[in-house]
Amino acid sequence: MTLFLGERAMAPRDFWSLTLPEIGAVLGGGASPATRRADLARLMEAFPDGE
């Protein structure tokens, strides 16, 4: 977030509308698909959607 909102002066609305592939492209996108799935699973557990 610091890179996008701070250094790149992106509006928060624009940051939150980015897709994971877009973020990965800016950050170098070096993670494997398995790593991205593991990261997503970890985030989903940490921040579950309400029922």
C-alpha cells in the first residue's frame, strides 16, 4: 500500500480497484501460482467475510 498510495500517489479508490495480477505486475510478479494461492488462503482466514 505504501508504494501505491505514498510513492506513486495513487488515489485510495484506484488502489482498491486493482486486481491481484495488476499489483503483481507492479511488484515484479515473481511469486508462483502456488504461493499466491497460499497467500490468498492466509488472507481469507485472517479476514473472513461475514455471513
